[in-house]
Amino acid sequence: MIARCEMQMVKETMRPGEGLNSNRLSSAVELSWNDITCRFVRYLGDHFWEKENDITRVNVLIVETFLAHLIKARTRFLDINGMQLGESKAHKADSIELDTANLTKEESLDYNAKKENLDSLGVTTLLAKILSSLSDDISVGGLPDRVLELLIEFLDGGNAQVQKTLFEHLIETDNEGKFLAHIE
């Protein structure tokens, strides 16, 4: 799964005289949601076990970003008259977070496409690895708690690809059952 992330290359061009520590980014930088996701997956994969407060906060924020991405896919934005607005006008709207059972077919397809994209970029596997590794930390709002909440969001409404990835982790990687022990 991570191989797809490795293919997501960020195209950065520096002007002569600009170093890596420059405060000014070139206008030629292209960064997609997949690029950001891949960077998040690499960072979280390298640092999820660290207990330093600043790193833990960043890790939780990364997981919360993925969670917000999925929740937004099942949120409707309404104007003051209750009419549904497009995403471009959402900043001026009230919002209603829907249960997956109440999504239209189009909304459900979009919601599942977002889950499948995150899964294909290695997010599901990483979440399972984190829960399998950090089973001793069960603090509310801590990284395992937020990871579990995101996994529940991934599985909400069913998604065969995500379920398969999670099943593969349980069968092939987590031989000691640490993931399930954490959930108990």
C-alpha cells in the first residue's frame, strides 16, 4: 500500500539562491491531498510510538485531519432556508452531519471513494499497526483513542476494501492479537 505513496512525488522547484530553509516557497510547488496524506502516513509511521507531548499532539492532529476529511464527506451544507448548497458556498452555511444510512447514493459513493483512497495510501494499515502497538495507552483523546474513532469511521456503512485491509492486518501481521486486545 505504501508503494502508492512513494509514487506521489511533490514537484518542488527552487529559484537560484533559495535553500531548503527559505521562508518563501516557489510558486511552482504542486501539492495534492494525496501528497499530504502520504507525508502524514510517513510521519505518523515514523513517530506514532514517541511519547513527547509535541509529537503526540501532531500525531493526534494528523488522525483528526483524516477523520474530518471523512466526516465532511457525509455532511450537507444548508443555506438559511434549508436548501442544500454546493461545497464552494459551504463557509456561509449551516451543516448537518448525516449517518451513513441517510446518505444519497451519490453521497455514499463519494464517502466510500474517500475511504478507499485513504486506504490505498496506507492509512488503514497504519491505524491497525498503531492500535496493535500502543495497546497500553487507553487515555481518552490520546492517539489510540482517536485512531479507534477513525477506524470506526472507516468501517461505518461498510467498505469492502477497508474491511479487507483490516482483515489482512489481523491475519498476516498481528499474530499476537494485540489489535483485538486493545479493543476489548
